[in-house]
Amino acid sequence: MTGALPNVIAVDGPAASGKGTIAAGAASALGFHYLDSGSLYRLVALKALRTGIGFDDEPALARLAAGLDVRFDDGVITLDGADATVAIRQEDVSAGASRVAVHGAVRRALIERQRGFRRLPGLVADGRDMGTVVFPDARIKVFVTASAEERARRRHKQLIAKGISITMEGLLRDIRERDARDTGRAAAPLKPASDAVLLDTTNLTIDEAIARVLALHRAAVDRTNAEDPKA
């Protein structure tokens, strides 16, 4: 398989579905690189908030995305040389990321940066269009989902643990609004790839969900070895 691109496992899904934790866990188990593509959109939203750029100003947001000064080092994310790991998880930034992501020009500005994470021995990438747009040739595509109520419960638990007070009703409304934006946008709408495996995590633990992704990887490797023992 000389010249073949490194393998990719694409993990897509809506907000609070568990896709990020599942993707990171699978990457760790396999020794693969990990891409949290949503962090790039969060960084664009954070920079926009800091510089006063409106979330509806597509040309300015695209220029911001193209020139984003960001680094990912051992779980630490820096923006313009300063640690932004915690800042990009704030609720206003999360909501802004969803609004930023509707713009086609912003998505085009970030796509090559995302593809640059594809390195040996392989990559697990999570987001909303990893399997449909960014890595359409991914060996494995998983679409992670869960009920809106379960996703709101998970987010509520996370925020309460951080000392952030918010109602379940507000979170459920926010999640449904994000789902509507993500599935309804013209640029790379949130949807499963035609060849994606659906993984409903409503009644699964994180370990169980990760195990299912790893089983898909093992099955894909076995198929490849059976077809080409020299692969």
C-alpha cells in the first residue's frame, strides 16, 4: 500500500452526543493522532468575541479563520500565544461556534488545516462533517447520537461540576436550537455519511461506546488483511 494515505476514523454527531470523548478514547487506545475539529470553530468564535466581529459577518470571520494563530500541544490549546483550553468551552463560545460554522467561507478556510492532522500511524477525527466533507475517504465513519434529553442531562452534569448554574430547560432548548442550525445550514449540514455506522449512545457508557468503535477498526483491519495480506 505504498503511497496510501494514513487511515482515518471519522466520528461525527450533534452537540453533547459524546463523540469527542469517544474519539479521544479510541485515538488513545490505538495510538492514533486526534483532531477535535470543533475546537477550531470554537477558536474562531472566541477570537470573534474578543475582536468584536459579528457572527453574521462571513467575510471577516473567514479572514479570521484563515489567519488563526493556534497550537495544539499535549491537550493544551493556545490562541495568539495564550492558553485558550478553558475559554473555548464557555457556553457563549460554544453557541458562537455553531453560528460561525454555518458560513461556507469559514468552513473552506479551515478544511485544509483539518486535513493537515492526517499523519501516521492514523487519525481519529471528531466533528460534524468529518466523514462527509473533510475525510470522505475515511476507512471508518461513525455517526454518534443520543436523545436530546440525554444530551441535555450530560451537559447539565458537566456544567454543574464546573460550578456553572443553568437549567435543564435552557440546555434542552439550546441543544435543539443547535441541532436545527447544524442540520439546516447550507454548508456541510450535519448528517450521517451514506456509509457511516450509527452509534446511539443514549443507553451506553463511554467505555462501551469506545469499544464499539475499536471493534469496527479491528474488523476493517481484518478485512484489509484478508484482501491483501501484504497491506
